[in-house]
Amino acid sequence: MDSHLAGASFSRRGVLGMTGGAAVAAALAACSSSGGTKSGGGGGSGKALKFWNMPWGGTAFNPLDKKITTAYKPTGGLPAATYQEIQWANFTQTFASAIASRTGPAVSSGGGTQAFQFAHQGQIAYADNLLDSWKKNGIYDDFFPGLVDTMKTDKGYAGVPYNLDVRVSWYNKSLLAKAGVEPPTTWAEYENVCAKLKSIGVYGFGLGAGTGNNIMAHILTAFMINNGGGLFNAKQEPDCASDANVEAVEFILGLVKKGYSDPAAATYSTANVYSQWTAKKFGMGWDTAGAAVSVGGSVAKDMVVGVPLASTSGKKGGLYFPNNIMMYTNTPSQKGSEAFLTYYYQSMKSLWTQNTGIGLPPLKSITATEQFKADPNNVKIVDDWQPIFKTWAAPGGTALFYNVANTVDGTAPMNNFAQSILGGKVSAKAALTTLQNAIEPLMT
């Protein structure tokens, strides 16, 4: 199984980031925001239940996903389900216009912050009743610990976890062996391995922050979380320039200034980064769970997921994006939406066991299958990384909130911050303060 969610695309998580946010917000403002079940595009009385899903994997994903959906046989007069694949290109406008015109889905996946955005606009049917029913049939207990909590808002659960887009460390085992070093387990060891790799002409902090490539911004946040910090406090306010964050960014700036990062990294697209892995110029780096598959070729066989690093303060942590499935108030039957999702979660295992390329599964039972365990990198992510992952909301919270997409998920302030750090000519405190000042106005 491979999670090949492209780190270059914020759209797989942040539905309303940047210019798309204004368009969607404006469209939703024209919608009715009253609660309850509505007739219309989600189905309406007597209509089929619309399930919209994204191309989460390779070419095999959506055909199999459609097969699972259309095999649903409802009982008790509940509606059957239809299937529509929604492309990532312009998907924010697709959802916004459909919901505004009441022709949207009853159930869908989408960007990782989408459920929270639409919940804020009154368009989401909260999943509390569904999750209560799953406590009785075993699905609830099958989720990884703490994962369901990432969906919780002050009004209810905005969605249910679906696939996990993660950020982990990678290393090339042959290059580390050539440099005569073992994989690092702490920040100090990481810096030492970088120095050894530099001596053989290889970069140890392999990342990029060029156009469309948000991975560096993610990893900066991950290092803050690794040190007990993060971007937001418990009041969901930006808290960028904390002592923990400054210490983490100072560590990364040290790597850059010592020449452990490619000087051109600030301009590198995701494709550029993978080319550097292929050329064996990157010996260590940070990426999605599917980095090795994305690099491909003979080098992929040498790429291994590292262990979570202990920071100078001894803490561990990382960043992930729990993508989700959500239900909408515009549905032919709320009971029907919940029944379909129960069927879907009981039937979706093959999306992972048949290697369709969807992100890491949310259910422990899927990771216990022989097909999943055949990939040792996936096993390491689940065993070592999943328990220490946190969301954008760290350190003050677990669940996402509706304006994360407007502030840090693929936004210009985060991209500028990442590029400034890779440039190596700023101080950590100054860079974090600039970030704070840039995202504070976006919170409204």
C-alpha cells in the first residue's frame, strides 16, 4: 500500500485556503444555514443518496471505490447510493457551487479542513449519532486512539476519519552506510549524520519549498510539535514565536547554515525534490508516506522510514492531516446517510489491501492485514509515528478548526516562512514573528 498524496498540493487538506476561500465563503453565504434535513441536490425525498469521492489513489482507486458504493443494498426503505468522482482541480468551486445550488452530495470526502469550513456555515450534519452507533458495532473501537477526537468541534463531530496524510522522515540506507553512520534517533544525532553525509557530497536535510510545494512548511511545523510547540494555543489563536518554536526553528536554521540543505531547496518543486533523491544527492529528508514510490526506480528500494526523533528537550511529535468523510444537512435521509457510511466503513478494506494508493488507513484492522504489513515502511509509520502525530491545532488542541485553511494550510505566509528558513538569512525569532503578524489578520 502506498500513500502517494502529493505534498505539493494543499488542496488534499485545505479546502478554503488562499483565493478559493473567498469564493467558497461567498457561495455559502447565499445558502440557507438552518439545520435539519433539506430536500434538493443531496437527494430530496425519494431520491438516491449522492456520494462524492476524490481521486485519493492511483488509477485503480475510483473504479474499486465506485464498485463498493454501488454494491450497497439498503434496507428499510432507505435510499441507495450513487457515486461521483470529483477531481482535485477546482474542487473548492465544485463543492461551493453545488452546495449553494442544493445540488451537492449527501456524503463526501474532500479537503481535510472542508468539513470544518462547511460546519461553520451550517451545512454539515454532525456525526455524533453515527459514532454512537459505531460504538455498538465495533467500528468506533477500530479507529486509532485519539483519531476520532480530531473531528470534534464545540457543536459535534464534523466528520469521521477516512485516510491519513502523514509527514515522516526518510533516509537512503546505502548512502548512510557509505557515510559510516547509523540512522539518527535524536536531533543531535540527526545533525551528526548530516555532517557525515556532507563529507560524501550528500545533503541530509532534503526538502523543497518551491511553487506548489508545501512540504517544508509542514516539516517546520512538525519540528515545532516535536519540541512541544506548534502554531496555535488552546484558544485557537496563533502562538508562533513561543520558546519551543524558536528553539525548533533555530535547530533547522543551523542545519541550513552548515550546508546540510541544498542551496537551491527554496525553489524546488516536489518533482525537483524527488529528482534529487533519484540522483542520490539527498541522503535524508522528510516527506509523505509515499515518498519511496514517488521517487521510484532502484533508489526507492534503498529508502527507509526513520524513527521519530527526540528533540533536545527529549520530546517526540510530528504532523499529520486526518482526511475525513462528512455528511451534509442536504440529504434525502439522514438515517440513510448514516446507514451508507456504516456499510462503507465495513466494506472499504479492499481500497488498501488491493494497493490502490489511498493514504494510510484509519482503522487498526486494516493495518493488521497481511497485504498492508507487506510494506515495512507502512508498518513503521503505524507503529512508531502514528501514536505521536498531532494536527495543525497543536499544541493547544487536537481537532482542527474552520479557519486553519485560511491561515496556515498552503497559504502565502507559510510558504514565505518556509522559503525564508531555507534561505538561512533570518533569525528564528524574526521569522516566527513575521509569520505571526501575517496570519493574525487571516484568523477573521
